[in-house]
Amino acid sequence: MEFRRKFGRKKEAKPTKGLFFIILLGLAVILWFKMEAILNALF
């Protein structure tokens, strides 16, 4: 029962963490493309 309660609590906080992860992933992709542009400008 305690484990079930812990899982329930984790599920409650998961959407916010998932959204933050998606935003972070998007930022990483944008940074990756920007890095490519910077590398092209340098070389």
C-alpha cells in the first residue's frame, strides 16, 4: 500500500517534470542547430 501511494505521488509530479524535460529537449535541439550555424560561420 505504501509503495502504491509513493507511485501515486510520483505520477502527480510527473507531468510537470515531463513538460520541463520536453522544454529542455527543445532548447537542446535549438542549441544544436545554432552550434551548427556557428561552426559553419567559423569554418
